[in-house]
Amino acid sequence: EAQVTQNPRYLITVTGKKLTVTCSQNMNHEYMSWYRQDPGLGLRQIYYSMNVEVTDKGDVPEGYKVSRKEKRNFPLILESPSPNQTSLYFCASSLVGSSSYGEYFGPGTRLTVT
Amino acid sequence: KNQVEQSPQSLIILEGKNCTLQCNYTVSPFSNLRWYKQDTGRGPVSLTIMTFSENTKSNGRYTATLDADTKQSSLHITASQLSDSASYICVVRGRGGGNKLTFGTGTQLKVEL
């Protein structure tokens, strides 16, 4: 089954404790991206990757890091989480090279930073 | 600044009724426009995607229209069902510039008996 998986689905942590949210896709997609979703603000892009070892900042990259060492994985790293990073996070992937391509979203990770 | 505005913000309809959701955008140059359905606490799922040359596209009871001249799109839901209760998000992809997507904040639809 074609899918994007994220782990963990739920996470409660404390300020400053480094964490990683994993994202994996099994569709051989070149493009992967991370979003956060907050009430009233909609989805906002954090980072994206056009292919292995190619990453770039989205609209709200501060406080986040990513890496793309393999095509299927795109982990999101919070080196020193703060309460304003409490949010619902989505990973997405898609093909590149067509004006009609679309994104597949993962199930989401609900992060709470206290 | 590229923006996507959706209306109404929320909507309540009775099961079996039709409804239309609106999306206005300022993204230029334009590549494509997509409508997503997002159930509470879950990832968005694509309903339709349209390029600038397409005026209408259907997916079952969902029909999207696009007027690239006026930069407006609509999503029409026919014979609504309780399972249609969700947030509907309009997303516009610009042309060039690293796959830039601009998201609307969504229309929250509730279908009641």
C-alpha cells in the first residue's frame, strides 16, 4: 500500500530536550516536505527536499532541522524544542517533474512541548 | 504576497443537501490548484487537482471548478453525507521557485441529520 508513515504519532516532551520525528514513504517520491498546522493558520511549510541531499527552507524553518540521506526518509529534528513548537506536524511526499503532481500526506504527529 | 482565501470559514448543512465552497487566490504565476479533504486529526487527502487549462474536474460527488482569469475556484459537494464532515483546504502551487505551495486556512464543513 502506498503510504507516508510518521513516528511517533503523539509526543509530549519538555523544553530543550532534543527530539526527532521520522517520516518514511514507499512510493519512490523525490519530493518530501514537512508542515505544521496550527488553529486558524492552516498548513505552513517548514522544510522541503527535492531529492537526496537536497533540502531547503520553507516558510517557518526556525528551530527545525532536516536531513535527506535516503530517498525514502526525511526526519524532522528539533534540537531544542520550545513551547511555541507545540503543533500538529505533517510529512508529505510527491513526484517531481510534472505540473500536475500532488502530495501524499502522512497521518500527522501531535507534539506538545511543556 | 501570494495568498489563498477560502469562504465560508465554516458551514453546517443537512444530509442530502448540496453545498459550494469558494477559494480565491493571488498566486502568480500559477501552476495548479488542488482541493484536499482533511478529517479531524488526520492528514489531508487529495480530492482534485487542476491546471490552468482545466475548468472543471469531478471526483465522485465532488466537482471542482477553476477560473484562472479571475483566480477563483469552487468545490461543489452533491448529496452530502455525514462522512463529508471535514475541513476542505484549497492549495495553490506556483510555477517555479522550488515547489512553492500556498495553503488556504480551510472551510470547516459539518453535515447533520
